[in-house]
Amino acid sequence: MKVNTQSVNFTADKKLIAFIQKRMDKLDMFYDKVIQSDVYLKVQNTSDKENKIFEAKVNVPGDSFVVKKQCKTFEEGVDMAVSSLERQLKKRKQKLRSYI
């Protein structure tokens, strides 16, 4: 799957981008018709510890899913967002099966 990663207010290192690609590739196991995904990494300038925002938009034929998570680390945000996307993709696949 093609993952477009954009980082806002900072530069993401290669390890983080590779981690995101690896985790997003696992979504293909749950729904194989994923076209592409856009990932936005943002850092807010606040004193709050949970100042990192991970936002993912996954495009599938006829629809798109958007997940936004705010956490202490980007890795934690990626894990939470991917598990949420897994649930959404499974639900969509189940709906499509019920129409057949």
C-alpha cells in the first residue's frame, strides 16, 4: 500500500516513517482493496505531555476512513490508529459481504 507521510512543525526520521509504513501495511490483511493512505504527523506547542497528533486517512473504493489520535509518542498513536482502522475495515468488509 502507498503511504504518504507528512510531518508538520518537525522533520520525521527514517525509523519513524519505516515504522508507520510497516504498521499501515498490516491493514492489507483485513481489507485488500485499500488504494492509498495519507498520514499526517503534528506536534503541538503546548506544555501538555500528549502533544503529538497522528492523523491517518485511508482511501478504499467508494469511501475513505479518517482516524485522529493524540498521544505521548507517535508510535503509540500509530498503534491506536491502526487498531481503530482495523475495526473499521473489518466492519466495512462485513457489510459488503452481507449485500452479496
